[in-house]
Amino acid sequence: MVGRVGPDTLDLAEAHRFPNRPVRLPEGLRWDILGLYAGVLDGLRAAGQVDSVGIDSWAVDYGLLDADGALLGNPVHYRDSRTEGVAEKVWATVSAAELYTATGLQYAPFNTLYQLAAARSSAQFARAERLLLVPDLLTYWLTGEAGTELTNASTTQLIDPRTRDWAYGPAERLGIDLGLFAPLRRPGDPAGLLLPRVLEETGLTGPVPVTTVASHDTASAVAAVPAAGERFAYICTGTWSLAGLELDAPVLTEESRAANFTNELGLDGTVRYLRNIMGLWLLQECLREWGDPGLDGLLTAAAEVTPLRSVVDAGDAAFLAPGRMPQRIADACRESGQPVPASPAEITRCILDSLALAHRRAVAEAQALADHPVDVVHIVGGGARNDLLCRLTADACGLSVVAGPAEAAALGNVLVQARAHGRVGDRAQMRRLLARTQPLRRYEPRGDTAAWRAAEERLAAR
């Protein structure tokens, strides 16, 4: 994506799009990181001359480098099964409650901490001299300089959100060598210059700086929430739904841990206090199973299906792995004694009702746990284009929903670069620029939330 930023300008144009297809090898599910890097180079070539480059991606996954800086195998995909049962072994040394107090991170089986515990006995890990999270690995290949960006590092379960530094105590007790990680960087820090060989391959003229951005895509997306004040919740929608609040300090109470809320770091020292919800992954997997039918027609048909007829827990780890998603959703409804959705429209409506219900729960519980009331919910990311999901979320939450921008992660990435190079001011000015320049849609809740409360109680009684 190429962004152009000025006092009253914020334009984003797609330069190049390339697939991200994980590969299942005999040893497990892996990322095609070389294919992704080739896509990055193709994108730079298509973009033409630029003033700065910044990379964001998903979180938690990493590549291992040997003493010569060479990659030791393809990075493991967070949906790989290698972390099954690992958390319990970790908790035998440092309890789940202690880990939460030290790192503020929700339990998820794929947190980097558990991946490292699972990898410890492997031959690759024995040879590793450096660990780089995915966006840092791509940046390293572009610049030859290694760093660990803080917002992404905060998803490893090895960062203390109060000090914004490594959680040295738990790491030491668990035998994790923090020296594997490169020095911490923060959004806006310089990350080096494109190497001569990169310039030659892309046709760019140097020097071209690479700027550290909020490299966790959710952190970039939250930076691009076009909020007017502090009383807002956000839902970053895509493969995942990340629903929560932007806070000045973490919430580390036992109640917060029990509710499985996470304290990840954001731009300018903020805390992204949120819950991970399975998100549109559920629908994406169904579409793949159905042969990718037209989404618009499917959503139109789903809007006509009886609302809240059947709902599932959109945060259930049972939906984490790929494959057979329509059948698994139907099975979950059957096992909970609800009507079983059969047609694609019925399954789609079940998914969207379930996501809206999960959004309602997350927004309500975040406000209570953080003592931070909100007046509006901002939906950003790809789900902002899903009219039915936005409308259902407004109804479920009983709050106004502002949808957009859809390309929030890319816009947040571009704005941090622009700020680092003096093209835009502070975070509030960034958000005002977003509100002035990006298309936004507003949804008002219709009626009371009694039906949603009843569905919530039905799900809780499972």
C-alpha cells in the first residue's frame, strides 16, 4: 500500500497484492516466508520511489536465525498443533496467575511463550542465535539491521506492560534466553536503510529509510481509529475480532485474567486492553469449504434468516484449526440443543449473530473491568465493509457504531511513518485527519437488547 499524507490529505492506494498461503509440511503447518518476502519486493517495485517503508503483520510468530544470520527453516504457523498441552507444563513452573500479573497477556495456546517452550528441544532451536518476529524478520532482510518492535513483542507474553520492557523474572524461571531477541524498538524509531541489493532488485533510488511502525497489525489498526475523544471502544475485524479499549495503564486484576482480557501495547505508550474473538475466520473457512460463493448474495440471504436462532461461542478454541468449519458450527449448535443451521445463509447468519454477541460481551466486560465507560464503538478493518455485521453489532451493544476505515492497519502504518518524518502531528491530530478524509458509516442501535441478553444467557447455560 502506498500512502500520501499532507495537512488535509490521507490517500491510500494498493500497489500490489499477493497471497499468503500457509503450507502443511510433514512436520506441521508453516508460513511461506520466502514467498511473502518476494511479495514485499514485488510491492516495492510496483510502488515506485517512496520516502519511507514500514512493515506490520500478524503477531506471535517468529523466525530463528543462525550465527551467520541465515534463517533456520520456515516459521511455524500459530495454528500448528505443537503447543497443545504446553501451557500446563509452563504453569507448573510459573502459574497462569503469576504470568498474568507479570505480563498482562491473556491465555492463548499460540502465545510466543508457549511456542518457545514447545520448540526448546528441537535441533533448530539449539542452533538459533537470534529470534525475530515476522515483521522484524522482513525488516532485517530489507535493511540488514535487527530489532524487536515493542507492540508486537508485547504479544509474546514476555513483556511487562507497566515497564514496557522484558519480563525478566518469568523468563529466567522458565529458562528463556531473552538474549535471543534483538534490542527493542518503538514505533517511529529508524529501522535502517534499504540495502543496496534491495534497491537494485526493486529499482528504487537510495537512500530509502525503513521506519519502525506499530508492527502488530492490530496496534496499527487501533492507531487509525478515527475517534474524537477517549470514551470509545474499538473492534478490529478481519480474520480475528479484537474488541476492547485504549487505556493509559494495564488492568492486571484476577477478574481481568479470569475474563481472558489481554494488555497489549499500542502507540505512544497506550495499552490495548482487549479480548481475542475468532472473527471472520469462521466465515472465511466456510466460504472456502463452499467453493467461495459470492459474498454479497450470501449476506443478503443471511439478513433474511431468523435472527439469533442459533449462536455459538465465537471465542471457543475449538474453531481455531482450519477445515470442516460449516460442519463444526452445525455440530456445536446440535450439541447445545439449538436448531442446527443447514444452508449457507443460515450458517452465515449464525456466525454473524455469534460475532455480534461476542462483541457485545467484550465491550461490556471491558468497560466494567477497566472502569472506563464508552459512548461509541468503532469498527475498523475488513469487517467494516460487512454491513450486516456492523448493524448487528450496534443492535447487540446498544451503542452507536462507526464503521471504517477498512484499511485501518495500513493507514496506521502510514501515519506513524508520516509522523516520524514530520508530515503529521500527534495521535489526536492523526485521528482528526482520519475522520476528515476517510469514508465512515454510522449505525444506530434498533430497539432494546433483550433478545441479545437472552441469547447470551442461552450460550452461558451450555
